[in-house]
Amino acid sequence: MQTIVATSIDEKPTTTDAMYQYMVDCGYGVPHLNASCLALAMEYAYRPQPRFWRDLKIEDLLTSLTRLLPEWETALGADSKSRMLKEIQEILQMNRFDEANAARLLALPPVDRPADAALTSNWICRELESTGQFDDLAYARRDGNDCGGRALDMLDILSADADQGPELRIGTLVAQAYRDAVMQRRQKAHT
């Protein structure tokens, strides 16, 4: 099993470029100015690194979006922009939270890690409570303690054996499949 070690390498230019290229490849335009489409761009750029989500800022996504559609804010309007940015922040918050919980689990010896989603949720809640992270504790409990399953999924991704290839998130797989389908459709249209 590969041990993941955090590095100080700045991945943002690569991530920003990947999000931009995804939007170009998928033909993003004004109709794609919504949190779901932009979340796919983030998922496409995802790399299984211990701090990917915690280091990704909404500004990175907006840099890519502005590069593609310089007038996107005008096209969207203030209310729609505010709603979209709030939804994107919520997506980022959930991914950051899951990644942080996976990092906590990764720090444990494998034999000490909780074995299932319910036990993992309970463990996360106890850890957050014992360290006084009450806002995070409330966040963990808001969805019926589903945080355990998501943390275990993220743990699987971060601890995947490099020789077998990286395990991918469902969102990343969806983003890749969507891009591939758009690219194939374009190729057929040009032949």
C-alpha cells in the first residue's frame, strides 16, 4: 500500500488549467453557468492528493471561468451569481470536510480505523467534539452522520495502491464520461 505524503508543490496552475480546458472541451457557454456544471469542471481537475479540496479555492474556479467567459457575471445577473456561488461553496465545503476526515483516518494505523460508515461517523463526531470543533461537529451531524461513508470513500481514494492505478471519485468519472461523450460527438460531426 502506498503512503501518501503531503507536498508543498503548488498544484493550482495545473488545476486551474485543467478546469479551463474541461470547460473548453465540453463547449461550456452561458447555459452552463450553474453549480452542477462547474462542479463537474472541479471534479475533472481532481487529483487524489491529501489536500486537493482544502487547497482548491473558489477563486481558482472563477479564474478558469473568467478566462473562458469574461462577461459571465453580466450574463448571469447578481441573484443567479450569488445563488450559484453559494452552491459551489457548499460543494467545496463538503469535499474539504470529507478530505479532512479522510486525513484524520489516514493518520491512524490501519488496524485502528473504524470499519464501516456508522462507526466512522461516530469516530469523527467524537474526534471533533474532543478537539472542540463544534461547528464541524454540527456539520457532521446535519446529514444523519453520512460523513463516515464519504470519509471512507475519500480514504480509499487517498490510500489506493499506485501500482493498480488511482481510484476515482464518482464525480470525476462522471466528468470524464461527459467530456469524452462531447468530444466523440464533435469528432463524428466533423467526419
